[in-house]
Amino acid sequence: MATYYTGEQFGVYAKVGADWLLAVCTTSISISRSRNEIEIQNNCTAGAIGKLASTQSNSISFEGDVSTDPGVGEIGFLDLNDQFELATVSEWKIENADTSIVFYAAEAFLSTFDATFPVGDKSTYSIALSVSGNLATVVPS
């Protein structure tokens, strides 16, 4: 029987020092993966255009509500902003809420950090992580 998951069951975690910290108040998490291609046409392809897989690009993005008072084991808006300012590659993972299954893990840096502060509504943030190297996928059993 198939197992279905909803967004509430997942969290984005950043490794800060020796600790994994949950990005607090996330409202959505996305993975984007793409692969470039190389077109070839030569006498071996009899004039047909062949395609070969080339470089791969991966990113993780997530959005959330601005919280400046994270709890223990959490990373909030201001700390995420600090991570952006540091511009360093660090470890990140997407894991289910009870931390028993890691779905994706990567070394990445914050490539975009956006915040919106609308009048009369919740303030939100949006972050994109550029993966440095491979995005490890872990298939749950």
C-alpha cells in the first residue's frame, strides 16, 4: 500500500556547529533539479541530432512566517539572515517531523533571501539554497 505525505510532515534543517536546527514556521518546501544536455551531430549519428546528459543543477527553496524568537533546536528569521550574510556552504537536509527519515541532504549556501512585510498581514520570508555538489536522495523504506 502506498504511503502518502503532506507538507506538515517535513522540515528543513540547517547544521549550525554540531547541532541540526529546524527552520521555524516553514509554510512550503521545494526541490528543483535540472540537467543540462549536450547535442551531438556527426558522421556517427548519420545526420541525426543526439543528446547526452551533462551537468546537473540542484536547489532547495522554502518559505515561512517570520519568527524572531525561535525555540531550542530551531533557527529563525534573523539567524537565517546571518547564514545568508556568512555566504558559506553548510549542511542542510529535508527530514520528516519525527526525524526518522531524511529525504534529501546537501551541502549548500543561501543564494536568495527575501522577506515581505505587508501592512495588516503576517510577515514572510523566502529562501533558496544553491546545492554545492550532489543532492543526496534517501528513499524511505
